[in-house]
Amino acid sequence: MQHWVKGSVVLSLLLAGCSTSQVEQDSKPAPALQAIKVPAGLQQPAQPGQFDIPPTSAKARGVDTRAPVMVLATAASSRMEEGDKLSRVWFDRNDYTGDLLPFLQQMLKTQFAEQGVDLLQQDEQGQEFVTGWITRSEEQGFWFWKSSEQTEQARFSIKIDAKPHGRSASMSVTMLEHQYFTPEAALSVSATQRQEVALLNQIIDRIGKEEIIIARANKAKAPDVALEPGMDNNGNPALLTPQPIDVTWSQLEALFGELSLNVTDINRSTFTYYLDYEKPAPGFWSRLWGSDEKPVLPLDNGEYQLVLSRSKEGTAISLRDKAGAHLAAETMLALHEPFVQAIRLAKIEL
């Protein structure tokens, strides 16, 4: 055991010595490169001077070391033109914007109203606006002794250039006037464009947030239900929808979950679903919180078939018993209201 300990100590010292030697070697300064010495009677080789920095006595002032300014097209309707040097962004009409020009005009008014900044329309078409003074301040002190000191303010021109077809438009921002109250707030040429792009990015961000609000509202909106009781082409009672048979088939599985129908088998060639129905029991949490219960079908627990067929109006939905026999007309009529409730809960179009 003592021999093993001694050997370990010796090995550790050897390794430490190697590490120290390596550190000492790495810490030596790199040798300086010596200029080429040309022997007498030979010419000095040509040296390109395109990368030489000319001597100057001027001192560098106001050098901006920040990242380049960039327009951020983060809204779903926004995009950038490659190589565009202006403070400009393009918008394309989509499901969230509707008519593009009125949408952009309203977004500008909303943006500056939320900031408490005046926005003056300069033309009858509403494609040129001028902002009031947009101020920037810095906070000083802390707690009860905190104060805000205004450092600069600026006014901007905002122009919307809509294409004749109305499906796309550009928006550009130009600084009209700038005032500063501390020497540090004086603007250079690059800083001017930086402020223009910063304001444009704020507008794009506000438009992106509005698109999210519209998308959520559209998703929460209850779809129009066109399902009506009627008869199929053979005169049997059914529920009729104007949707094509393939569209109806693809949406039914979302409907079954809301109606407590479990799919046990399918036959795509005959557009038939084989179903098992069990009436839902009231849940504890739904009673406690008062949430909506699932629709209850006027059926006994058991196995059923749901068969689709083409009709003049679109598609006929027929619910049948286990053997495939049509249910009574009164039963199909009573099924209409639970189906309508389930369609709205599943947010599908039937």
C-alpha cells in the first residue's frame, strides 16, 4: 500500500512538472516578423498598398460600434424587399387585414393614440401622415428622488404607397425634424436612420399584435351552422349539409368526440362509420364550475351506423341502427339540435 502511494505521488509530480513546462512554453511571446533583406544589386519586391491606412491627424469622433440597423418584418402581412436601403416595409393583404389601406390607416391611428402622440393626415387619400413630437427621456436618481429628464424629441413623416390592385402597399418613415437637449443626444446620419427604423419596427410590431387578436377572435367565433333536417335522395329521413361529401367525411371525427360517439370501424368506400354510443354522465368538475355539458343524443346506449350519401344540396347524413335500418323520422328530427350544438363546440363547418 505504501509503495502505491509513493508511486502515485511521483506520478503526480511528473504530470505537474509537464504541465508547468507546457504553460511556460505557451506563454513565450511570438517572434516578430522580420522584413525581407534584399541583397545589394537586387530590387525590393512590389508591395500592394490597397489595404494601407493613410496617415491622418484627425481624431475619430462619434464612431457607432452598434449592430447595423434592420427593419424587422415580424407581422404576418409584412415583408422586406431585398437590397432596400430605405426605412421601408411592405404589407400584403391577408385574412387578418381585410382591405389593406384602411387597415394600415387604422393601425397608425391606434398606434399613436396609444402613445399619446398626435398624428396629422396630410392628403385626402390618407396615404401621408405627420406625427407630433415624439420625446425620449432618461430617468435619474432612485426611489423618491427619481426624476425624468427629456433628452431629445423628433417628428416623422409616414407614407403609405398602395398598389393600384390594393393587395400590397409599402410604408416608409422619414425624420422631418430633431431637437436635442443634451450634447449626447445629437444625431449623426446613421443615427437618424436608426430612429426611423426603430419607429417603423414599433408600427410593424403593433400590426403583428393586432393580427394575433383578430386570429384569436376568428378562432373563437362560432361557425355558421347550415345543417338542416330533411330527406336523402331515396326519401329517408336525414340531416342535410351543403358541404361536399368528402369535406363532411373529414370533419365528422371531430364531431363524434362532442357527441360521445366512439368509432369502432369505418368503410370509406360506402362512407360509413360504425359507432358505439354511451350517454355522458355529468362530470364533477363541470357541475362545480358550471361549464357546458356535452350534448346528449335522444338514443339508447348501443351500436349504430352513420352513413353519408350525396344529395342535391350537398351531403345527407343518416344515422341508422346496428343492422343498418333507418331510424324513425321523429328521432332524426330530435337529433338535429344536439348535432348543431356539437358542431359549434367542435368549431367545424357543416
